[in-house]
Amino acid sequence: MQTNHEVRVADARDLSLAEPADLVVTSPPYPMVEMWDDCFAAQSPEAAEALAADEGDRAFEAMHDVLDGVWSRLADAVREGGIVAVNVGDATRNLDEFQQYPNAAEITRRMRGHGFRTLPDLLWRKPTNSTAKFMGSGTLPTNAYPTLEHEHVLLFRNGGTRDFPPSDETRYESAYFWEERNTWFSDTWEIRGERQALAGEGRDRSGAFPFEVPYRLVSMFSVYGDTVLDPFWGTGTTSLAALVAGRSSVGYERDGDLVAGFAEAAERAPALSREVVRERLADHREWAADHDPGYAADHYDFGVKTSLERGIRLYEATDVTRDGREWTASYDPV
């Protein structure tokens, strides 16, 4: 098996793909979060003027207009039945007055306006290290506010459910374990980013999410060989997750300096792939030893809980080659 990974230094509002993507996993700049003010102001005079005038609601709308230039193109860029996963956090800001800006709700509204169907979403809890769980006046009523310790993973589908050929072998090989399903499909995740394969200045500038988030999403909503699109590529965490998971990927990134840092991560991908695969197999063997699996796995010496898991087969990336801003990965079954 081989996968291809391409990064385009371009604005995703000019998004064009030879073939529709099977899945989108992305985390755009968050409107009304100060670290991204310059990014939005450079693309929107309206946003720049509103920020300068401390007009929060006007800036919020203008920033989402920028993102909407991408959302409006996804219906043509994603296959029928394809899933779009958008990681975004709400924002608190004190411009004309202190308030929370509901980024998740605004993206949901706009995606529905472009014809996408909303699916149950995920709450990613990111506990802070601070013992002060408030903003504002602390212990005095009534002007204290909860600390934001979560982000959203919004899920949308383009049209109806995706069709697969009867007894599609790739789909069954791409299955996840029963106990993984119970964790991954819970609507609340607590992920602190222990395994973060990307580091350095670029990660700080892009606000990259931890590897585990896109890896789960890629495993949950695509099969081996599918193409995963990230229109807000950043430092390439989605592409790295797709590479490790045996999927192809296409990314769009306006900042060419961020793309340069991905080469090192791609070189480490085979080692990361081995680590992830061996960990998943070891975790399942430990689970199976304490339970009563109902079926024997076709490719392994352990049992599985359901008949749908019998064909599961994990693959390790064995080699990654580079040609400019394109990477090709080869895999062996484990």
C-alpha cells in the first residue's frame, strides 16, 4: 500500500482538487483570538477597521466571512457522504465590552447554509494548569466568569451516508477495536497532547492541535487509501496523522515557512507509525485478556468483541520519500 501527501502553498479559497476528498480534518484560525488578529486583518479590511475601532461584533462577522470563503467551496471538494471535522474554540474578548464570541455556533450556521448536514459533535476538554477557575471578579458575585477549558470538534456530512461495495475488504481492514470505539465516539474527549510530534516556533504560530486529535478523526471517518483534506494546514498535524494512519492527504497553507518544518516530521513518521500501531495492539491484547471476546481475529492471535472487527489489520509506514512539497509513504501490514 502507498499513500501520497501534497502541501500547496496557496489560499484555500482557491481550493481545487482533481478528485473530491473523502474527509476534511482542519483547525482554522479562531476569530476573535488575539494571536490571529493580524492574519484576519491582512485578508479583510473590514476586520482590520473593526478591530481598530474596538467593534467586536463587526470584527467577529468579518473574520467569519474570511473563513466562509473556504467553507463555501467544501461541498464541491468533498465526496458525497464525506465527513468534515472542524476543530475550533470559542473566544472571550474585551473590546467594546467583555463577551464570549461563539465561533462554533457561527461555523455551524454557515456550514448548514452551504448544505452540510450537522452530526453530533465532540467536546475536547483541555484543562488548564491554573487553580483559579474563573475570570473577572473572582469570589464576588456577580461579575465572575467560568474559564474556557474546552474546544469543539464540529462534524458535518456532505449529503447522505457514504456507500461501500458489498464486503469491501478495505473497510473491514480499517475497522477500529470495540473499546476504541467506546472511547473515540464518546462526545467528550480529554486530550492533553502527550504525543505531539510537531514542535518549535511554527507550532506556536499555527496553534497546532495534538496528534491524537486528527489521528482519531482520520481513523473514525475514513478508510485506508482515502484522501484527507486540510484547508488550514498550519504545521501539518493532519497530514502526519493521515500518513501514520495509511491515508493520503492534501493540505493548503498560505505561510510557506510553516511548510518547511514538515520535512523533519515526515522523516520521523515511520517511527511514530510503529509506536502508534504497537501501542494499539498492546492495548487491545490487554483488554482481551480481561474480557471474553466473541470472535477470533483473522490476522492476529487475539480475540475481538464483534464480528465487524475480525478483519481488522494495522499497517506500519516503512518508508517515506520526498519530492518537493510531496511525500509518498509505503506500508507493510503488522
